[in-house]
Amino acid sequence: MKKLLYSLIILAFLVATSCKNSSSNLVNAFAEDGKIIVQYDNGTSKEIALKDNTFTGFSRANNIIIYYRIVQKSKIRMKDPEGGGHDQFSVFSFNPTTNEEKILFTTCLDYEDGGTKLDYANSEDYPFDCLYGLERGIVSPDGERLYFQTYAWATCSAIHYYNFKACKLVFFRAGCLENVTAEGIEVVTTGIEMYENNQGEMESKGRYLQNCLFDTNVNLMKELSPKKI
């Protein structure tokens, strides 16, 4: 009888703990000592082995953490480290409550096909077949988008975002991604600075770099720095 009563008490405790964790909401996540530390609003936390993944951020709105990993090494760089080429990456979401991992998208291996198909491939804005390489990624403060950049033009990178709710990749603009805040998306833009000479002809001063802030619809909000030639 005592054993039965003890078992029932333990079972009730486990059920209560399970219910408490399942109803908790993700409030923070960060990488530390080879692990991802996930924190909930009920004061509990959870550790997830980072393994070969690179932690990118978390979305409180969607209760997921984001990370990526190399799925195939560049064949070109394996033969010649200076020969160009790109590793193939996959970007994942992970729900720490359900332990469900989901592939969001995959980049191309080297210059081959094989990555996620893009609606905007070979367009005027993005004249490439797929995503090449993967550079820094930042989850927006509202948790709705993952902004990231890839290799593109000789003079600058391409910035894209993944919409979590729509499960869709969207091209943002050319440039280098600096930061994503509640105020907007900070981008280092580049272009050719022109001037009119004494003969009334336009000539180039050279290529410039400039920090600018854009809204989510790619409208210029403000120039954060002067143009640097």
C-alpha cells in the first residue's frame, strides 16, 4: 500500500512538472560552452548540445531557436583552398518544447544546383541561381524573420530574409548586413560616387561605402554615416 501511494505521488509530481514545462514560453536562448541554453518564463531552463551547429538566435513569437551547420564541404576548396567555391549549409529551426527539428532552407554546394529553389532566382534584383554560402544571420526582434547574407556580387553581398510564418525566402537588397533592431535593418551599402567636371561631364570619384537604415519594406529611413570613398 505504501509503495502504491509513493508511486502515485511520484507520478503526480512528474505530470505536474510536465504540464508546467509544456505551458512555459521561451524567453531567451544563447550559446555557452558548446551548448544552447534555453530559458523559459516559468524560471526553468534546458540545455541542448550544440554539436556541429552554429547558434544564430531565437524567436520568442514562434517558440523556436535557429541554428545552421555545414552539410557538405566545398569540393572546389578541398582541391584548392584558393579556388573559390562554397560549403553547403542547412538552416534549422528547433522547438525545445517538442524537440522537433525542421530544415528551413539549404544553400548550394559550390556553384552547383541543389539548394532551396528561390522564387526570385535569376531576377533583375538577384541574378543568381541559388544561395551561395552563408554569412551572418540575425533574428528580428519581433521573432518573425531571419535576416542573413550570402556571397553574390564582386563588390558586395546579398541580404535575404526567411519569413517564419510564410515559410518563405525573400530577397531584401544588395549590401552587407550590420544589424537588425526594432528601429530597422542596418546595411552597409555601396555604389559609384559621381560628380560633374568642368566640361559638364559626369565622372566617377570611386566606389563608396555608407551605413544606412532601412525599414522592412526596403525603404531608406536614414543615412547613418557619410559616404566613404
